[in-house]
Amino acid sequence: MGIALMDMDQVVEIGRVNPASPILPKPSDISTICYTPGTTGAPKGVTITHAAFAYAAHATYLSLQLQERTTYLSCFPLHLIADRHNIYALMFNIVRIGFPSSSSSSSNSKRQDKVFADMQKLHPTIVFMLPQLLRRAYAESIAVTTEAGGLFGILSRIGLSMKIANFRKGNGLRHTLWDHLVFKGIAQRFGGSLETLITGYSRLQPQVHDFFRAALSCNVLNRYCLTELAGGGFMQTCESLETGSVGVPQPGIDICLRSIPSLGYNIADMPCSRGVLLVRSESICSKHLPLTNRDQASNMDGEWLVTGDIAQFNTDGTFTIIDRLSNVVSLSSGDNVALAYLESIYSSHPMIDTVIVYAEENEHERELVAVAMPKHDKFVAWARSIVPEGSSSDMTDLCSNKLVAAAMVEELNSVARKADTRQTHWIGAVYLEPSISDQINSSSGVFTETFSIRRRSVAQHYLPAMNSQRKLLDSDDTVTISLSCASDTTCIGNRAKKVTAKG
């Protein structure tokens, strides 16, 4: 058959006696076909050239104020653009790169704990983390600091407020007293040497952002990156102290906004222009594989890449990503609502880990419903006060209890009320998901690898459960729950019911 078996030494010898000049790549040659998960359709591959990668990575290098020697912990799977881009950017500097024993995008808490264990071994000066992991670390950190009882809890709350006030006045991120007295343990968990923490892919709540600035005494930079920009995009500057924005365009990126009058977003909006974000850069890679006419038509407008994200140009020159264009829905009331904005409000509730909001059509109207994934300990303690004595305390049983679901709607909408959200934008029903880990690891397709939400999959996956819960809720016109507040009226499903408080 003409097949010869050789060992490696023989292969090396063949190369030695038959030298050949290396074929170096041209800037226009394809460097990689990079996976992008896609939140509204099938995953795709984005073709990225050598020139685009070098251009985008150098822009990020210029945006960071790196020390002479940098230690970076790679926390992302390398089939995604973010970590590869970061590694190339840092290689413009003298850098030491560590790869963890487990990916931080994993939902398993034990494997996430290994990432922090690796930090304590490597002592990185810069890391890039998903907001999901930061939110979990935030919940664990405040439980032993600002939410702790006794004298230490009081000191922690004072220390946090004083540190935030201090850096807001421009007095720096460090504070000799509070860093040692309150936040030393948190800083050590992140390795003790952190200078820059970058996060992106989804919205980071302001209280989480400020907490880690104070607790870690380091820059916490929010970022917006696109695979089609070879991982480049927007990033907050090291001097930035605002929350909620994704900062400014990185060097070499032009931007513009396009009005969407039908959804109420206009470049003439005052005081901040709003519209669909378009970008232009030498690093744009617009070709998707597999390539379809739909991809070509929807992605490019001449030399501009249409991102599909709605952005706001703030008065301080920064940009805020409001939501994906596909996630802005029109309600029966005529209002348009950005679902990611509502999720950021609802997920600030101390009992909630993750909230997914979507619009559901029924015979009467289009209403907002939610899938909420509670934090186990806090939720169980609260839910046991709702159900009758002798009821099961199992997490799954509590999540499926109609009294608990009714009370959770009111709990979540109380947060929306405090945030001055219109009542027409409040949720009308909620399904309580016992385990976020099960959903992330399942084949339901609810989440991408970066915890972005596929709403179409959410609606399909939870439709039977939501309908079943509605039948329970609609079986009785009065839902009695144990609350320490006065009677109130809430909307369960698609009709108003009286919630009667006991006690």
C-alpha cells in the first residue's frame, strides 16, 4: 500500500537532509476560524486574519497600563476569542501566563473554587473573568463582611462605604486601615497581587463593580468585545470610576449610532444619544462559516459592521450597552422594554442568582415572565416562612410551590418598584429553577459558553413548566402567603389576584 512506519527520529532526519524555506503568512492570510456561540441562531466560525488579530491585540495593549512584568491567569476556554485576544495583547509586554486546572466558565462550584486556588499559587497581576463568576464571589464575600453580624459586620459596612467615597474623590483605591482590617482575606483569595481585573460579555451590577474595586484595591474594567473585531471593542480606562458603561472605543475603532424610531431609540435623544451600534475598523472580520446570505446582509452596511446591540453615548464620552436589538420587545401597553436592563434590576435581589426575562404571548396580551434561579440558603430560609408548617423544605419542592411563586413575583417586583421601573414593565409570573448548574450543563441550550442567554431556547424549554404553574395559580382566586406586610395585589399569570398576608 506504500505505507512506511517511522519513528520520530527518522521524521526529523528527513527534514534535516531536505531543508526547505518556511512559508511565512501574509497579513491577509487567515490566522484562525474562531467559534462564536450566537445567542439568536446557530454557532458560527468567524474568519480572522493575521493583520486583524495583531491590530486588535495592539489596541488592547495600548489601552492597558501594564507594569514592566505582568502575570496573567487565563480563565477562559481558548476556543472563544476573549482569552486568545488577551494573551496576544499581553505578549507585546514581558508576560508570564498561567493556565488554570479548571475553566472559570464552568458552572460547577468546586471547579470554580479551583480557579481561586490557582490564583493563590500564581499570584496574577491581571485576570479576565465572567460577571457570573464575579457575582458568585461577591455573594460569598459580602456574606462574611458587610452582611456579617456583630462588630466585624459593622466595621465592614463602614469600611466599604469609606473606601468607595475615598476613591470617588480621587484619593486612590488603597486604604491602609480598611485594606488590612476588612478586605485582606478577599484580596488574598484573588492571589494578593491583582492590579487589573477585566470583565465582560454581560452586565455587571454597579454594587458588584464598586465592591471589588474597594475589596481588591485594583482597577475593575468593564469591556465589550466582539469576535468580528478579533476580540477588540470598548473598554473602560484605568482611571475610570463609573459603573454600568463599557468605557470608550479602543484605538483604531470608529463608531456610530443609528436611530430605531420604531423602538423609541434616537440619536437625537437628550441628554444621551441612543441607537444601534455600528463599528468600523481595520480589524473587522465579517465572514462567517457556514456563510449564508442572511449573515452577509445583516452584518455589514458598506464598511460598517452592524453589531445588533443598542448603545447609549453618555455625557462623559463613554458608552453603555442597553441590550441586544433582538431582546427589545414591544408590550401590549405599547411600551418597548430592554430585557437585559430588567434582568440587571431583578438580579440585584439578594435571594436571586440569575434571572431571565422574556415576553410571552397568550390569548389576552403579551406579558413579561421570568425564570429565576435562587441562591439556595437564603431562598430556603425565606420560602419556609411562606409555606404552611410541616411542608417539605426540599429546594425542588419549594420552587414548585405556588405560594412561594406568588410571593416571589411580589419580591422581584418590589425591587423593580424601588428602581422606578414602570409597572407595565414588571413581570407577571415567575418560574423558579432549583439549579442553575443543571441548566448550564444541560442540552437545553438556555446558555452559551459565556453565560449569554438564548431567549428563544428559554421560551421553548420553560413553556410546559410555565403553563403547568399557571394552571395551579389560576385554580384559586385567592393565594394566601405568610408575609409580615399588609395585603397587596399582584399579577400572577395574566390576571390580578389578591395576595392575603398571614401574620
